[in-house]
Amino acid sequence: MDFDNVLSEVGSFGLYQKIIICAVLLPAALPCAFHAYSQLFIAATPKHWCRTPELEPWVQDYTELVVNLSVPIKNDAYSECHMYARNYSDIVRYLEYRTPLELQRDKVWHIGNPKGSNMTTCQYGWHYDRSQYPATVVTEWNLVCDRSYLVTLALVVFGIGGLVGNYVFGYLQDMWGRRPSFYAYLLLEIVACAASAIAWNFEVWLGLRFVVGLTVPAILASPYVLAIEMVGPEKRVFCTIVSNIAYSCGLVLLAGVVYVVRDWRYLSLAVSLPLLLLFSCFFVLPESPRWLMAVNQPRKAAKVLKVMARVNGVTVVPNFVNLVEERFHRARGPNDSATSHGILDLFRTKNMFRKTMIITLIWFANTSVYVGLSYYAPALGGDEIWNFFLAGVVELPTYILLWPGLNYCGRRSILCISMLLGGIACVTTSVYSEDANIMLILYCIGKMGISSAFVVLPLLASEIYPTVVRGLGMSFSSVIAMIGPIVIPIINHMGQEMLVLPLIIMGGLLIGGGVFSLFLPETRGKSLPQTIEESESIPLSFLPRCCGGNVPKSNLDKSTNNRRDCNNSHGHMVCSICKSEIRSRRV
């Protein structure tokens, strides 16, 4: 049974779909954007220097004097982890007899020739520059110097949570359905993030960030999959573009929230509690009728379709629900029954195995680079909030080109060009590492390239995986891809000594993924495959048709007989659906 033809009878993109997309799909991007990257600011590391108890009375009014007296200079910058080993008691006695004017003079800074003194690590804690962030997780628990790796560890743990969550929630999405799984993720995410605001030590906060990480990568998948399953093939691009515009706007909005709310505890609440408003759509959001059909619940699917028709202004026959249910059973055949599908179905056949592996490889490259470039923004120097804002804004122009491009040029070519362009820009930074302006331009080009690829890949993957394992397939690819965000923070941490090293590695990943994308089949304008058998009839582009790409004759005969039986038994009741199917086949 071709669901796209059934959908066209009740309106494949009417008022009903527009309400669902605007009320749910767009706001649903905010939790993912907020919680995925707010940690960059919650655990931001401000400038700091060693605390010297003897000089404490002068810190507030004469900060520069105190720093010059106690902190050595390394690589044209004040050391953040070392201090001079000096007799500060003698210095204090000298300073006590100086007037404020004398304390401001340069010669006072060099009392006792500090450059000739020995150096030691910070012995009494640190002072932090609180001009940008009044308090962060780092300043709360002194996660600097020999404990700075804990900030990277927090990002790694967050990534591990995403890996585990994608695997678990992938099953829930196909087992429970799109609607209940989305709200389960959302509730868990909001509660965990809000609870982290009252964490009393780093270990508790780290555990709660792991829980948030469980839901972040998966929470956008349910409403997105629901949206593309409720519209016709010609509007899947629209849903994909709108979803990613909303996500990018979420990043920009997050920069605005951080600009207003700087304290990490209040920021944790600000990016979580307002999202409770999404539960107001609980009774508006329907279950995916396409998924209901796939799990052998045609009556529930027909009821959703009937509501859809009424809102879209389409008149259907009174016994529409019974007719759709009867046609569904005829299409399945008397011996068919509901089949449970698992992860092994993604690898059971050679064709499906190859598609799964290629999609997963590209997804890994895209996820690694997108997250890596977003994490990398503060390393560009200057204002961290402005850099993050800029990294979100540069994504938006790509959608202006993608909107017509995906419709006229196809998915595969756009994906390949985007990844190659972004990869080349990242690798080229190694040549211009000393020019900050060119580095920024190349970074923006790389961010635009990966943003474009990140738009196309979920769309292409959702059109290649069949309905019965679509959520599971996309979740599996996401699970493997989430290894990237686990490793990328470590690579960025290593890049502290060589600024362009992370960009070179990410550029190489993009170029490799762009080459592999050429092997995937083009899906523009094609009906979504419902079963694994339908997916098997679509070969990879580099395989000749003799390698299993042709539709078996028995399947064609079965399809023809189903249409003939439908016409003979239903007359004109649902038969407009069959006629529409025949017309589409001719086209």
C-alpha cells in the first residue's frame, strides 16, 4: 500500500501539516540547541591567575599591580598556573608606606626584580576575571591548571550520554511511536538540566549532564521524523530546511540568553524551565499515521488521516476509516502479520548493509565536524559569546541556497559539494594560521559547508531507510556518529598547542565523507520505502543493475494484482486512491 497516494487524498501539505510544523517542529529545535551547547558557557574558563594571600588587600583596587608583582609572563601572556616564589611579606611592608600615586608608578611593579625570582605552581588558589562570567562551573570548583582536563571530561561524558541515549531511544521511537517518545525525552531533559542548577559538587553536576546528554541528540529526531512522515515527497525538503533554520535560530537565541544570563546556575534554569511550554502541544501533536500503518495499526492511522482531511478542508466518504483499513489488509495479504524489526535488519542483506554503513560513516563525519566547529568557536579569540553568535548566524544563508538546490539538484550532489567545500576550507586554515582575519573567514566557510551537509544528510537518510526501521536506522547511524563528539573535545584540547590541528583533522573527515556520499542513491521525488523489500529494490549508485537493483517480477505482479483487486472490490469508494497511484506510476 503506497501511503503517499493515500496521503494525497486527504492533503499532503494542508493546514493540518502547517499547524503541526509551526506549533511543534519549530519549537522542538530549541531544547536540542540549548542543551547541546549551553555547557560551553556553563563551564566556561575565564582568565585567571594565582592567588597570593599577602597581596589580597590590593587586589580589588590595584589588580594590575598585584598581577605584575606575583605572576610571571610566558609567551607574551600572564601565566595562569604559575606564580613567583618571593617573600611577599617584605613587599607588603614596602607597599604599606606608599601613596596611591606611587603605587600606580611602573617602577613599583618591579620591586625586588620579580623576573629574577623562581617560579612555582599556584599554592593558594586562583583569582578569576569575572567581568564576563560572574560564576561558572570552573570558578565554582577550581577546574583549572592540573584540573582543567575535567572540563574536557564533562564534554566527553556528555557525548557518551548521547551515544547511549541514541541507541535506547531509537528503539523507543519505533516501539512506542514518535509522539510519546518525544515527550519522554523532553521531560527527562528538562528535569535533569534544571536539577543541575542546584548541584553541590562537580561529580553530581557531571552525572546530571550525562542524563541531559542521553536525550539531546535524540530529542530532535522524533518531531522531525513525524513531520516528514506526514507530508508528501515534494515537501520533505521544506520540513528539513525549516527544522534546521529553527535549530540555527536556537543557537543564535542561546547566544542572546547567555548575553543576558551569565551566572551558570541561573543559566541552567533559563535554558530548561521555559521549555515546559512545549507540553502545551501534547494534545495537538498526533502520532505518525505512516508509522501506525507500518506497525499494523491501520484503524488508528485512518482516524488521524480523517482528522487531517477535515482540517485540510477535504471531504471523505463516511466510512473512510473502514475503507482504508480494508485496503491496508488487502495490500498486506492474508498471510502477512505484524513483524517486529530489530537492528539486525539493517545488515541482513548486502544492499541494506552497504547503505547503512555509508550513511553511518557520513553521519559520523558530519556530527564530529559540526560539534567540533561549534566547540572550536571560543578558540578563535575575542568575545566568546560573539563568536558563538557568529557561528550560528553563518548557518542561515546556506538555507537560502539549499531550498531550491535540494529540489532541482537532488540530495546526493548537494551533500557531496557541501562536505568537500567545508573540508577544503578547514584544511586550508593550516596555510593561514597566522592571519586571524583569514582564519575567521575560512572557519565561517567551513561552518557553512558542514551546516549545509547536516541539513541534507538526515533528509537523505530518512528517504533511504524504510519506514519499518527508519527510526532505528537513523538512531543507529546517530549512535555511531556520537563517537565523534566524544573524541572531538579531546582533539580540541590537544589543539591548545597547535591551533589548526583540530581543523585539519575535521577537514579530512569532511573530504572523506564527501567522496563516499557519491555512492548513495538519489532520492529526490521518490516515494518513501515502507518495507525492507521495497528498500532492496533501490540499488546503490555505483552498483550495476544486475547486482540486485531491479524489482523482482513477482513483486510487480503482486502490486498489479493488489491494484486490480482494489478496483474490483471497492468501486469508486477508495478507488480514487488507486487511480492516483496509477497516474503517478505513468508519470
